[in-house]
Amino acid sequence: MEGSIDTLGSRLGELLASRRQNPGWEAAYQEIVATLHRQGFMSGLLDVGQRFPNFMLPSAEGRLVALAEELRRGPVVLSFFRGSWCPFCQMMLEALAEVMPRIEAAGASVLALTPETGGLALKLKQRHGGRFEILADVDFGVGLLAGVVFKIPPLYRTRLEAAGFDFPQRHGNGGWCLPVPAVYVIGQDGVISWRFAEADFALRPEPGEIIAALARMGVR
């Protein structure tokens, strides 16, 4: 439904407000944002005007998907998300699924990358109606190339472990890393034409911003 274009931010804000009532969660949340800003982490991300590295990753069904092949068909909206366990990511993926007709009308496709492996991507894709490809970014390979992957700070890791999230099992490695929320619009020449990235995982782009970025590229 079109309504998500205007209401994603408000829904995310409501979710954040409910989470912040828990002092322990709030402290862990603030730790991530403060740590990444203190480290100057965001300055290391791929940005507009740079070429996005080609990659090949397994899809939710186990089929290999290459960025170069997708770009032959049109521009690509590439979204890094933290995982199926993250409600903020779920809202973003739901919003993308809702506006897929408009993205497809612009001649573009969506690739959503998660560090989760072991069949979790397939469950998530089925939940969102299979509207776009969900790829397993095995061992954070593409995320590291893009500069979006960070080591989880101690307090937030403790909160995740207490909540029962076994990241070594979910990710297939013991790195205890995550990507920051980042969305790239990549032209058919492989060059990034638009980017959204935030250290604060509660902030996501409105789908309308992505549609507008595609329109500025002059694609159909």
C-alpha cells in the first residue's frame, strides 16, 4: 500500500519510543550510536560517485546472484539489513515490499543483504511475499567491502546474548559483527547515484526517497 511512503518514519519512531522505556536497552542503543560516531565509522562507507564492487552471493533459495547480472537488467536498490530478528529491519523490508511495483516500474530491482545464513533468509523472503531477492552476505564479505560492517560493542552484545540471539549460529561465524542500515541506488554502470546510511539503526529512508532517486537517474 502506498501509505508506507509517508508513515515509515512515524512507525519506526513509535517502535523506538516503546523500546526506550527499557533503561538497559536504551543504554545499549546509545552505546552503538556513540561508539560509531566516536570512531568516525561512517566516513569509511562507500559513497555517491564511487563504483560498487561486483559480488556474487547465495540467494534465499541457494541460487547464486551476481550484482553485474542484475545491473544488466536495470538499476539496483541494494539494502543492507541486520537480520530477521530486528524489528526496525522488518519494517524497512515491509515498506520496500509495498512499493515494489513502483520500483519495478522504474526498471529497477531490489537486493536485500543480511549476514544471516542457514535458511533464515528464505523464511524472511517468504514472510515478505518473495517480492525481491534476499541474499546471505556470507562472512560479511560485501558489507566489509562497502564499509558498513562494525564490531558489536560490549553492552549491546550482552543485551543480544541475554535475549537469546546466538549470532555465531545465525551468521555461521564468531565475529559478532553487524552492518549499519545502508541503502544504495546503483546505476547500470555500477556507480552509486544515491545513498542512505546511519549509525542509528532506528533511522531508515522513506521508500519515497528511493523512488525519487530512481526518477532522478532518468530510468523508465
